[in-house]
Amino acid sequence: MNSQLVLTIGQDALWMMLMISAPVLGIVLVVGLVVSLFQAVTQINEATLAFVPKLIAAMAVFALAGPWMLSTLVEYVRRTIEAIPSSVM
């Protein structure tokens, strides 16, 4: 196992992490921005008002994109495990 292979595996792992987490983080970021703007306009300073919509949005994204996220992650792990014998020799 050479250093280039280790770097490639690490790069692929980071790319996979970014690809899987981006939909959830993006939606939660947008919802948080909208709720914060609403709080600033109406001068409501309630902490749960910011937390609950983000939680609901994250659960909705997991419900809609969860199967894709899981299948993508399983495929990556399968490819990585299948590549172990060729990288050891």
C-alpha cells in the first residue's frame, strides 16, 4: 500500500462525506437563514423558534434523500472493501 493509494482513499472519503452531508446542511442553512430573518423582522427572540424548523427540515431531507444517501455510502464502502486485496499485494 503506497502513499498515493492512501491519499486517494482519504480524498474519496472526504468527497463522499461532503456529497452525503451537503443536502442536509444546505437545507438547514437556508431554513435557519429564513427563520433568523423572520425573527429579526418581527423582533421575536425565541430560541426554540430557530431550532424546531431546522430539525423538521433535517428530518424531511433525511426522509426524502435518505435512501440515496444510504445507497451511495453502501456502494462506496463496497468498492473500498473490494479494493483491499489488490492494494495489499
